[in-house]
Amino acid sequence: MRENESNMVMDIKVHEFVNKDTWNLHLALHANNVLLGVAFANLGSSKYDNETVVAAIQSLKNEYYKAIGSPMRYQDGRLRFLPADPGIIARESQNKPEIEVKHVPRTGDAVA
């Protein structure tokens, strides 16, 4: 990301490629020359092909939202918000026991 005096600047590009053998549309999302996600859809004249294109674009939007840390995601054709994240520290504290007990095998008597 480039910082410009008061605004963050992000260069976002969607590259598209049509495979003439399968007539699939391939989409790739880049932000600042970093690949964030890929998706593909069927090209055709039916409404189902149109729905696959919309789903592919929504999939790429989800990859973008994940990359920038946004709580928004597409689900069932609607934009939804994820539940609040407790944060990294809270997750780590849930995984670690409060007291760690280490057992040392006794190999013999020690003289002080």
C-alpha cells in the first residue's frame, strides 16, 4: 500500500480471461500487484450462466474483504457482516492453560 499525505492508496485490478475451449470466464483480483483471489464462471445466454458470473464477482469481493480485514462478506446473494472478532490476544488466551506443569524424569540423586 502506498500512503499519500492523508489517504491510503490501493491499486485494485480485475484481470479477465475467456477460455475459448470451454467458454469459461476466469477472473483474477489483484491489489497492489498481489493476487488476492481467482474465480471462474460460465459464459452463455441462460440466466444460470449470468448467476455464475455474479457469484464469481461476489467471491472476488469476499477475497478483497478478507485481505483488508473487513467484517463484510457476501452470503446468499446479500452483503452480511461477520460477528465481532474477539481479537488475537483473546483467542490465544483461550488456547493456553493457566498453569503449565512439566514433569522431569528422575535419573538419580543430585548433590548440592
